[in-house]
Amino acid sequence: MVHSMTAFARSEQAGTHGTLSWEIRSVNHRYLEPHLRLPDAFRDLEGAVRDALRKGISRGKVECTLRFAEENNRTALQVDRERASQLIAAAESVAALISQPAPIDPLQVLGWPGVLVGDAVDPQALNQSALQLFHSALEQLKEGRRREGDELAKLLNERLDSILEEVATLREQVPQMLAAQRQKVLDRFSEMQAELDPQRLEQEMVLLAQKSDVAEELDRLNTHVTEVRRVLKTGGAAGRRLDFLMQELNREANTLGSKAFDPRSTQAAVNLKVLIEQMREQVQNLE
């Protein structure tokens, strides 16, 4: 089965220290392009989140937003003295390289990541909960992409059925068109009361039949439709392959239009191009 690149997922979890919530939005894109919005306290999750996205999704612009609504329980704040000492030592080592360094401001030290912590908050446990919640939201997103992919596949198969109907109708009408063209030539000569060389007439009709021979294009259209159905059934990341097949279908429809010599063949070419364009627009949303 094929998957859409458009989906939305939201997952929320309430805990003793606050509420975690993930929102993931996915739209079509040529490549996988993740955009992460994480609070400073959860920056360590970025690598794991990107890795999970690479393993679960192959294409799409994916926006991941994590929010943490902390409970206002007025617990006393604590200073992680070990963390603060490490950061101050690192700052002093850098200051030694500067001729006239500015003094370290204690208030700035409190603002450094990891220095000021809540009384009972375990950062590692909170990060682990956020990561597990992200995996849950990602599964929701993948399921949404799968459902929409199934619906898009149904629409594409309907368009493929219409293309086959147009091809079959045109294949039946080609002999009638040639016969009508032959009769038109005969009527014109009759109106002009000119002598008609049967051999020359046959030569002209053979040339017309050669120029307007669309059997190859019709056969290739059938072949491309079969291949599109196979790709849809096989599934996976098939968007680029389907996009290529849409280009090939469009090329055959253009060739049909250039060989048209009857209003019916011209209309058939137009109908095919409309159907193919409708399919191409839908294929742009497939992974």
C-alpha cells in the first residue's frame, strides 16, 4: 500500500510535574525535512527524535512541536551545585584565554541549562516520558498517512479505469475515423467533378493511416496503466516512481493529440490529459 505525506497527530500525557504534549504535522516535500520545536530542557531529545523520523518516514516536511505545561505547585527550586561547579570551571578556563574577562554574574549562572532545577523533577525520567510519547504520536501520524494513502490509491485506480475506457473507445473508433476520412476525400472530388486516380487515392489514404497510426501509443498507455497499478499494489515509498509514470502517460497523450485528425480523437486526447493531470496532482501527495 502507498502512504500519503499529509497527516496530523497529537499525543498528550499528564504527569505529577506537568503535562507533556506532542504535535506532529506532515505535508508533502521532495525529501524528508524535519523541523523540531523543543523546550530548552528537552534539547537532548533532538537526536533520538530525528533518528525515529528517519526510520519511520522517508519523505515529507515534518514539524514536531513538544510542549510541557509545568504544574504550578510552588515547590522550592534547588541549585544543582555539581552542575553549576562544572559550568563555572569551564567558564573560568575560557576566561583565562581572555586578557580582560568580565566577571561571572551569579544570576547568569542560574540561567544556564541544568543549574536551577525543581525540587522533585527528574530530567532523565521526564525526557524518557517525552520520548515514549513521541513514539506514540509518530505511530498515529504513520497510521493517518496510511489511511489517506489508501484513499488516494482508490482515486488513482478510478482514474486508471477511465483511461482504459478512453483507450478502448479510441481503439474501436480509429477504423471508423479512417473510413470517414476516406469518404470525405471521395465527396470532395465528387463536388469538384474531378477525375479520381484510384491508385493515387490509395496512396494518400495509406499515408494518412501511417501518420495517424496510434496503435503504439494506445499500447503504451495500457502498459503504463498496468505498471501504475503494480506500483500502487506493491506500496512503499512509491511517490517518485509514480511521478515518473505520470510523465510517461502525459507524453503518450501529447503524441495522441499531435496525431489527431478527427474531432473524436482530439477529444479523447484532451480527456486523457485531464485524467492524467488529476492523477499527477494526487501523486504529489504520496510518499
